[in-house]
Amino acid sequence: MFVFSLAGLGVYTPIILFIDSLTLAFRGEKGNDIRSKLFYSYFIIILVAIILLSLYLMTHN
């Protein structure tokens, strides 16, 4: 189950970032405010952490 959770988070993050960028493009906003930067940085940090954890678990076992 843990592997499915990691894979789900790894797939979820790019999809959310893609959907958010589409909504910003349709609204005509640039997304340079502090709220957008926090949103993007949060998901990018989660994605990097998931990739590093997955690599560690693959090499550890």
C-alpha cells in the first residue's frame, strides 16, 4: 500500500500543477503573486521528497 501512496503522490503533483496552470492561462493571470509561488513550491517540494524517498527505498532493499 505504501508504494501505491508514493506513486499516487508522484502522479498527483504534476496533474495538479498542470490543471492550475491551465486555469491561470484561461483567466489571463500570470501567477506571480505570493499565493501562487507558495502553492507551486509546496507541490514541487512534495514531488522532490517523493522521488528521493522512492530512490532511497529502491536502493535500500
